[in-house]
Amino acid sequence: MNKFFTSVVKSLSLAILLLLFLPVLAQQKNNSDRPNIVIIISDDHAFQAISAYGSQLMQTPNMDRLAKGGALLNRAYVTNSICDPSRAVLLTGKYSHKNGFKDNETSVFDHGQDLFVKRLQEVGYETAWIGKQHLGNKPQGFDYWEILPGQGSYFNPDFLKMDGTRAHYEGYVSDIISDLTEGWLNERDASKPFCLVVGHKATHRTWMPDTGDLDMFENVTFPLPHNFYDGYEGREAAKVQDMTIAKTMIMGYDLKMLTGVENEGTVNRMTPEQRKKYQEFYGPIEADLKQRNLQGRELVEWKYQRYMKDYLATAASLDRNVGRVLDYLDENDLTDNTVVIYLSDQGFYLGEHGWFDKRFMYEESFRTPMFVRYPGVIKPGTVSDDFIMNLDIAPTLLDVANVEIPDDVQGESFLPVLSKKSATGRDAMFYHYYENGEHSVSPHFGIRTKRYKLIRFYKRVESWELFDLTKDANEMENLYGKPGYEKITAKLKKELGKLIEQYEDTEAAQVMAQKID
Ligand code: CA
């Protein structure tokens, strides 16, 4: 009896112990099932400058390596083609009018709102943002952050730290972001899955290459995009913009012709050694330019060549630093259990329509480069033509972590599409750009289907534009109001109206209600 009693007690104790530890065991199991997440988000990086996308301008071996290891997204788009609103969409999975960060000039990001990283924290992820975030200086949802103040600096940048202090690092910003990233990865709590966002400053204006990369493209003459001398016929908003290489690009500030009056702090932060390298490089170029006294188109094309050389050399360092993160994952046995997403906050013009900058719903800035590597789920070498948006990243990563996607998130997980479990993505995308200031780009919204794009400009310019992308991929001929397009226009307006209703965009709904034709 006594023996029996002891044995019952022992069994009960074992059962209680098991019950006590089961949740812990289950949590551990869940955590080991939950992959790590690395998002690398660059700034103003054009898909036209990435060899994985067929670019002839330069080689990007590390981006290509990421693309080959997972999926290359041919039709990845942003909801609002401008830096900080795009990052706000990334964090919330909601359009700008819902997350409250509509433009760079008047919006303040509410970090207190629901962010996907906060949901990841709840299920045991350790989260970090390192590099450029540019959504104020008090991030939330991150166990660790170290971010550039505002736009940050290419050389010898300061960083804001969690304890309210500023750190100052000597060196080139893209390298320093990798150093800090590796430092955090080394120090993290290895018992937890992690979600790390690496925010790069490159390739934002003013495209300052690392000193070792300055002459990388000196012997290359880049072909002019065929619509470089676009006259903007039939496209009023394109006509009134202020973002051309010809007129808007500044010789001193943008193109480092440093003895001019416009050196605007470009080199002020440099060490004497860095400054010497810049002066030794750009000095003779400037002297040669003065001596040649170029005018008109010759001068514009000279500016284009200089822009491309600087932009691409800046992108070369970005690519190397993407490689550093991939190397770290390889060397630390993390690759197989880590989802890696590379994207830019939007696309960028490399001379198409005569432009630099972004903002427009035209393809070069509406689109963004995006690669997604997810070993065991996405087949290496996948090429996707599905419509995927930056809006989808938050819900996708909640899906990855097996966390329920909140009802008010407006994006959709793209895992089913990319893993080919179900091949149907969205048929149409809604876009809305709000800012009405810098570069004089008119606010606009619109719809893009597989074949057509319909855009409504308002405030600065009141107009509609319609493009048939199968016939006019470069969006040069506005078909709106032309005979034969009445039916498709009416159909697209109806579909656009539905998307506006679906996403609850009241500003767009009000503009739609104003007839201008
Ligand atoms: Ca940007």
C-alpha cells in the first residue's frame, strides 16, 4: 500500500512536472520552427542598376546571389513612392492614409500604433533596426535600435542610440551599418528567433561613393535612356515637375564640383584623408569641365554621365554590404533558417524621362527591386511576375512567424504566391502619392492592372493619364480621352473606385467625385 502510494505520488509528480514544462517545451518548439528574419531596405535603389534584373549598367553579385537563392520579384511595387512613407508602410502593412504617414513634409509617424515587429516580439522574437529608419528618433517595437539621425551622412556618420546618446563612427556609412549589424548579431540572445531590419542610406542623393570606389566607372560611357529628352507631351504633371538632370541636378551638391559656390556640406564631415581623395578625384574632372565650357545638350549629357558614375559606385558598396550580411548568415549556420528580404524604399529614375528622383506612379519609381529568400519554402531561382507590394511584407512576415494577421492590415501574405501553393495574386494595384512640395510633383493616385495604368493627378495639376503598358512600356503616350479608349477608361475608373473603397481612402474618394472631364 505504502509502495503503491509512493508510486502514485511519483507518477503524479511527473505528470505535474510535465504539465508545468509542456508550455515551455512547446514554446521552444515553436521558436525553433519560427525562422529568423532579415529585411535589408535600401534607399532609392533602382532595379535598372541590378544585374539580376538584367541591368547592363553594372554587376551586383550579392543581390544576384540572393535572387538566385530565392525569388526575384519582377513586379514588386510600393504604395507611395517616397522614402519615409514607404518605411511606414513596411512596418504597418497599411496604406499611408491609414498609418498616418502620408508625406515627408508634414507627417509624424505614430510608433505607438500596431507594428508587425511588436506582434513578433509577443511570440518571442528579438527585434532590431540598424541604420536608416528616418521616422523620428524614438522607434518602438524594437528590442534594439541604432539609427541614423534623419537622412544621416555618407561619411563619418553619427548614430542615435537607445539610451539617448549619439555615437560617432569614422568611416563609410554602408560599411558601418554592416559593422553594427554584425555586432548586434553576435550579441543577440541566441535562444530566440530574431527579426532584424538593416536600413541603408545608399543610394540616396547625393550618391557619394566610398573613396575606394570613386573611379569604378570612369572608363564607361553609359547609353542615354531613349526617352532622356522627353518633351512630356500630353502629360501635364510630368511637364511641371522639377526633377530633371538638366535643370534640377546641382553641380556642387549633387555632382561634387566642389570649388563652386554650392558645396553645401558635401565634404564638410570628411577626415582630411577622405577629403583629399575626393579632391584628387573630382578636382581634375572639374578643371576639365571648365576648360571644355560645355553648353546645352553636351552639358546635360555630361551631368548624366557623372550622375551615373557616382550613383553606380555608391550602389557597388551597397551590394558588397548586402554580401556581408549573407556571408555572416552562411558562416554562422543561419542561412537555412533565415528569411531574407531585400528591397528599396522605392525605385528611382536613372535618366528615364530626363529625371533623377522618384514620386511618380510611372514604372521606374512605382516599382522597387525585391528579392525574397526562404530556404525550404521558396524554390531557389523562382522568378515571379505577380503583383506584390511593400504593403504585403508585414502580413507576410506574420505569416512566416505563424502569427495571426490583424484584420486591419491591408496587405496580403505573398507566401502562397511565391511558394506556388496557390498561384493567384492580386489583379490590380492601388497607388497614392500625397506630397505637394519638393520637386513639384503633383499629388496623384491610380490603378495599375496587368495591361493598363490609369492615374488621376490633383491639387497641382488636375488631369487624368491612361497608358497601355503592353504597347507603351515607357509611358510616353497618354491615351486618356482618345477615341477608342472610352470603354477601358470607364472600366478602370470603376475598378479604381472599388480599390479606393476597399482601402478606405477618403481623400482619393473626394477627388474621384470631382469631375474634371
Ligand atoms: Ca527613398
